[in-house]
Amino acid sequence: MNRRECLHLLTGLAGAALASEARAQGSEQRSIPIIEPPDPSPKTPSFKLPAKSCDSHTHIFGPASRYPFSEKCWVKITGLERASSAGKPFHDAVPFAKTLIDNAPDRVLWGTDWPHPNVKVMPNDGEIVDLIPLYAADAKLQQKLLVDNPTRLFKVT
């Protein structure tokens, strides 16, 4: 599956923090098809993903403002605890999230990186949630990030 076939792209902010290292190692984007469960539980929403969808975690090389956002690209805001060089409360990573949101407010969604793999100190998820108003300051933007955009992406029924 190549980039043109990829209908959505989920990018963790940790990729931005590790971009120069990944580039030096010649890291390439890899795509993994998403497989929809055959019989979703009646207690969980039904996710209808388009054919040829892929979940591709990639790195942002250079300024996020040059990232190729399009109607086929989705970005998940996550991993601030890994993108931060200062540590708690991770405020130094907020500009990464804000830049991504400012460039594509209708194409971003929020998520935690739970269970937080590859971190030295387990972050408090409540503290990570508390960062949302710092990069999505108004209620309308928070509604897009947390409700409207994920609903559109996953076609929740």
C-alpha cells in the first residue's frame, strides 16, 4: 500500500521529537492495513472504515507547517509526554500539538498513548488531558478534536 492509497494517517507527536534521529537512520513510512472486527459488540460503536484504509505511524520531518495535510490525512494528537524534553507538565510539547491543529483543525483527533510504551516514568493521564485547553483553547475546537472529527473518521453509528 503506497502513500496515495493511504486514506488516513495517524501521527504521534513523539515522531516530531525523534524526527532527526529517525531521518539519520533512514526511517521509512510503513503501512499496516486496519482490519475491522467481523461482529462488533452491541455495547461498542460500529466503526466503518473506507476500503484500503491504513494506520501508518510516521515521523514529521521539518516544521509541522509543511506537513502534507489533505482530505486523505488524519493526525492523532498524542505522545506529548515523549515529545517533551522538559518533562512534567509537558508544556514545552504544546506548540507541536498547536501547530498541527492550527494547520488542519478538521483533520485532527486526540488520544492518549496509553499504555504509554517506552517511557521511563509513567505519566498521569489526567495531567495529559489537562493539556488539551493549552493547544485547543476554545470549546468549538475541543469539540472538533474530541468528538466531531473522530465521529467523521470512524463513521460511528
